[in-house]
Amino acid sequence: MVLIVIGVVMLLALSIMASRNSGLLLSGMTGRLRIAALILIGIGLFSQCIVQIEAGYIGVKSLFGKVQPDVLYPGLHVLNPLLKIYEIESRVQNYTMSGVHDEGQKSGDDAIRALTKDGLEVIIDLTVLYRVNPESAPKLINELGIDYQDKIVRPITRTRIRDNGVYYEAVDLYSHKREEFQNNINKSIDIDFKNRGLVLEQILIRNISLPLNVKSAIEEKIKAEQESQKMQFILQKEKQEADRKRIEAQGIADYQKIINTGLTDKQLEYERIKALKELSLSQNAKVVITQGKNTPFIVNGN
């Protein structure tokens, strides 16, 4: 464009000077300057006809405000110099809404505050991963312009978060129903994005903050559940120990019963004689044995 302007200015200046019959320029020099001006205009027009689309982007054409339906993909393109090209990123983009300062697209606290089923307010930090559908890019630009993030991504996400939050209690969002909540949000936002020419890749819930009193109650509940589980373990262990002792006592009782009913006097006398024999063979044994009417005797090992 700059070359075209310079060339046109040169031609106008030469025309004015020629009309005034200026003697400062020779006719030959005037002709060469005119040729140079025309060359500059030609180069400028040619450069305006060539458009390069970088990798990861697509081009949307507009002629006098009317958006063209076809899309320019990465590479070099020769086009009408009067066309205006909007370069749109076609790669996966992210839009973060966070309560941490300068962590998201908006400075300051940009977290989403939503009411739950039990009337409590939860604070949600999340990231939206999405991309532009190339085939729908002309429609997107025609209806929304290039600031589609602020017009579609941000408001739809915040609205769907609040719409789905009312179906869950705060404790459930904080614990076992967090994944279900995220899946439901994905489904609802995906439909809205498709209608606008965007493709939702994923909703990432980064953090869910509860009111301090609710958080303290949850922590107390978790602590109580842990204590209960610990006590159940101790009781189970004691029960197993009692069962073991009961089985051991039953075994001893059964053994004594067998001994009392199975041994005879003759067998006992035989066992006594065996014991005396072993004592008599001992090196240092000196034992006096008396029992009933039996004759006592001394076993002396010295």
C-alpha cells in the first residue's frame, strides 16, 4: 500500500509540474520518473494481491463489508487487492477464569460464583479448551466479529456453570460428584458452541472452593469417618483374637477329655516305670520315690 501511495503522489506531482511548464525538469527525466512511479504502483498492487496465511490460522475474506463464504488455509494466495482478510487462529485455544490475580484472561478475581442446590455459594476456577471450526469461520466473523471469546466463550461458559450448579449440593461438588458435574457442563456447552461455529475440546475444572463453615464441616465429617473406620478395625481385630482364644480353649478342653477317658491304670503304671527308668540313667539323679503302698526306693547317680 505504501508503494502505491508513493507512486500516485509522484504521478500527481509530475502532472502538476508539467501543467505549469516547469523548467526545472527535463522532458527525459520526467518520463523516467513517470515510469518509476508506474513501476512502484505496479509492485504495490502485486504485493497487495499476495496474501500469506501462517500455520495454525485461517483467513476469512471480506469485500466492502460482505463476508465471503470460502476460507483461506495456510499458504500463499493471490487475491483481489480490495479484499480485507481476517486471520483467525484455528489451533486449540484456552480461556481461563480464575480467582487468582492475573492467572486468567481477565485481571483480578474472575472466578465463577454459583449457587448450589442447598443454597450455598461455591467458587469455581476453570479453563475452557476450544477451537474454531474452519468451515464455520465466515459465519462466526459475520455474526460475532473477531472478539468471539468475549461474546461466546466467556458468557456461555459462566451461564452453563451456574445453570448446572443448582442440581448439586455443595458437598457433592467438592467430593464424589465433581466428575459428573464436569461431564454435564461439557455436554451443554458443546451444543452451544457448535451452533456458533466453535468446537469444544474440554472443560477443565481446576478448583472448587466452598464456604469456610461448610469446608470445616466436611473436614470434621471426614475425620469422624476415619475414626469410625479405625474403631471398626480394632473391633474386628479383637473379635478375631476372641475367636482364636475360644478355639484354643476348646482344643484344650477336647484334649483333656480325651486324656481322661482314654488312659487306663495299667497304662499309667507303664508310663511311671518308663519315667523312673529315665531318671535312673541320669548322671546326677538322686530321687526318693514313694507312692501309695509301693516300696520306696532310691535312685542315686553318685
